[in-house]
Amino acid sequence: MSGRIEARLKELGIELPQQQAPWANYVPYTISGELVFISGQICQWNGERRHVGRLGGFVNCAPDFTDMPQVINGASDLMVEIFGDIGRHARLAVGASSLPGGLAVEIEATFEIG
């Protein structure tokens, strides 16, 4: 499966960033059986802006902003574009008054690997 995923990423022109150390006392992911739990990922790329079942999205927004699902659609669309129908997922999209580092969006996910 990983070979197919890598080929699909290359086909889509998507380059994954280097993994960076977490900002606090946690790990970027854990594996339990055939489930992978991905910690919240922020938009940074190799030390500047970093990217990443179930998908959860948190949007840094004002109290009157209600279009969080439309913002998180980008992450959902990417999962389906990469994985096809098996990339379809349950999801949540919520607003937050602030996110780590003042960033706009944070994504967390759970995937089955098997």
C-alpha cells in the first residue's frame, strides 16, 4: 500500500515535508494494532510551514465565522485525491479562538494501516 501511496503523491506533484520534533511533550503519532493516531499537524514546511479513519480540523477564527467546514474541505479533498474512495472519512471541523503559533489551521487524523 505504501508504494501505491508514494506513487500517487508523486503523480499529484505532492512533496511531503521533513518531519519535525513536536513543540511539547507528545509524539507526532502512535500506532495501536492497525490504527494510526496522528497528532494535530500545523502548516509548516521543513521548519517554516508543516502539513498532514477520521479527520479533525481546527480553524483559527473570529466568533462570528461559521464556515469552518469549507476551510477543512481542502484536507478532506486531499485525502480522497490521494487514497481514492478508501480516503473518505468521518470528520469534524471546529472554530478556535487561537491555535499554536497563531496559525490558521490544525489537522489531526486517525488512519487504519493494514
